[in-house]
Amino acid sequence: MAQILVVDDSATVRNEVSSFIKGHGMTVEVAVDGKDGLDKLKKDSQIKLIISDVNMPNMDGLTMAEKVRSELNNQAVNIIMLTTESDPRMKQRGKAAGVKGWIVKPFKGDNVVGSIKKLVGA
């Protein structure tokens, strides 16, 4: 059972973020896109935080966040976007879907590890 779900279509980013998180004593599951992320979230009720890219094939991160809230009716899981996307309309859409944070790539874990631990209760 994982505390954090990392969703990104880039294997490099998934590996970088998940390795960093594991190195700080938290458990991680990974998903290759929003559709895969939703499936993993349905199967693991222990996930407390999703860190997701925005632009991905099959299902983007914002659509996944919206579906987490609407279709899964999961208001408890925290969601952070990790992306190169900076369009204010995208950020507003994320905020409306309950996204808690917007981290601009590249991932600098040392800058956000405190926030990540807080969001998972570690």
C-alpha cells in the first residue's frame, strides 16, 4: 500500500520523483497516465497524495483530478501538479478540481519535501 501516487508519462520523471520520495521514507506507487492513475487509486485506499503531470496521453492530469473528485467522490486525497504548464486557465481548472499545489518542472524535491510529508501526514 502506497502513501503517494506519482503519475507521469515520462519514465525518467516517474523514477526521479519516486526514488526521491522513497529515499525520504514514504511509500510510492507509479502510473503512466491519468487513466492508469485512476485505476491505481481505486485499488489502493492508502494513497494520501497524488503528484501528477498535466499533459499526458490517454488522460491528462487535470481530467484525472476532476474524475478523482467527481467519479470516485474522493475528496480526501491531496493532489499536486508537477508540470511545465503555467497557463493561468489550467491553474484555475486545477484549483476548481481541488489541486493543492502547482510545482514547475524540473522536480526539486528538497524544496518541497516538507510540504509532501505534511500532505501525507508523515
